[in-house]
Amino acid sequence: MKLVFAGTPEVAVPALDALIASDRHEVAAVVTRPDAPAGRGRHLVASPVAERAAEAGIEVLKPAKPRDEEFLARLREIAPDCCPVVAYGALLPKVALDVPARGWVNLHFSLLPAWRGAAPVQHSVMAGDEVTGASTFLIEEGLDSGPVYGVLTEEIRPTDTSGDLLTRLAFAGAGLLAATMDGIEDGTLHAVPQPHDGVTLAPKITVEDARISWSAPALRVDRVVRGCTPAPGAWTLFRGERLKLIQATPVLDRTDLAPGELSAAKNNVYVGTGSHAVELLWVQPQGKKPMKAADWARGVRIVHGELLGL
């Protein structure tokens, strides 16, 4: 089939690579978000998908909005059979959805209808799910509500961050998306409506969502830290300044610390929660690079009974 691939971040690149490598399909063009400012100089930078497409000699379309008439005219001119999508980052209007004969097919990183929305992996980790996966589905005007072509499952490991899990799903999902394109082309794959039960939503994680509540149980603190790593980054306050928490682990045999209370030994830093303590392993003070929590604690000279979160 002739394909137009839509995607933007690094997580979409494995799927694009899989489709480029396919001997059954032609990636005629790529649709991605416009160049965005990045780095200290805030210079405009092309998306990872745009860079990969340019390397492969594929036409790149960067509409400000997917309803722009110039973009729609070019899309109709290319006349794709199908448009596979991975983390494109913009809602597709009906006028765009109607262009490809076989629709737009999204690779979504959850087991639909669970975790519909922008941040399924983060929400799955934060909710304490033991299993997640990826789904390919036909895009409709609703939020991730279209009929499903295929699924795969992936175990969530006890120490997984959302970044770890998303990386595995991106590569496994690339194969699922390529197989979905094959099945659509040869007529062996048919989309099945999603069940009405079991719908959960996964809106974008805000900075405030990533703030640690030390009155929560240790397992909840651990899930928020892992779910918000690498972005937007779990955080708390220390002496009025933001402290990013990169890695922490529950310590189930220690219950002597009040919520938020710090205890620093030579090589360990503990914080009390609403249940057991957690050990801080890696942190990032405001304006500094990530460091081992023990090194940070020695540098700031924690006072006995000092609290995080203030």
C-alpha cells in the first residue's frame, strides 16, 4: 500500500523504520509537527520523525494544523491508501480522516479501551498496573475510541519507569503496526469495536500531577516517581526550592519517619511517607545536574528532623 506516516517524537521512529523496511508498502510521505524551539539557544529543531524521514529521502509535511488547506491538497494529491499514526500530537479533523481509502490507523500504547489519551504509559505505571500493551485501531473523531485491529501485551516490571516501558513498547509496537498494515492490505485483518466497559482516561501529566505527596503510601510515591520519569519529572520542595526525584525505592522495614521527614546516613537518604520510608537514590537539585542522593545530602547538610515538601 501507499502510506503517509504521521508521527513526531523519538518513540515514533521505530514504527517508521519498520514501515520503511517493509517490502510490501511504500512510505510516500511523513506528516509531523512543525519545528519547535529546543536547547539553551531555543533554536528551531525538526522532530525526530522529520529527521529520520529526511535521512531516508521521504517527503516531510509539517502543517501548523492538519486542517490547513495546503496540507489537505497535498495529501489528496499523494492519495495514500492508508495513514499509520504514532504519537503525531494533533487531532485529525474529519476532512483529513476521509482522504485515505483505508483510513488512519493509530498505534496506541495501551490495551484499549484502557488509558485512552495522551499519556497511557505514565498513567499505567502510576496506577500500579502489572500488564499493559499496545493496540492498533482505526481512528474516528472520538478520543481513541475506534475499532481495534491488533494488540500485544507487555509486563510492567517492578522498577520500570515510563521511559523504560515506552521504549520497549515502541519497538514491539513497530512490528504490530507493520503487521496491521499487511493484514489490512491482504484483507485478513478486520477491526473489532472496543467494549464499552473498562474505559479509563490518560490525560497529559501536568507538573502539579508530578509533585510528590509525602502523606501518600510509599508504594504510591514509588509509582509517581517511576511514572513521571523521564517527563515531566517527579519533584518536591527542599528549603523552598524544587528538588527533582529521579530514582527512589520503598524500604518496607522502616516506619520510624514522619511523612516528608529526612534521615541521612553516610551512603543512604531516607524519607518518611504515609506508610513506610522510601530511599532516595538519584535526585536533581534546581539548576544542577542529576546526582546520587547521598552526595546531595552531604552537600546540603541535612538538619535532624528536616522535611521535604516545604
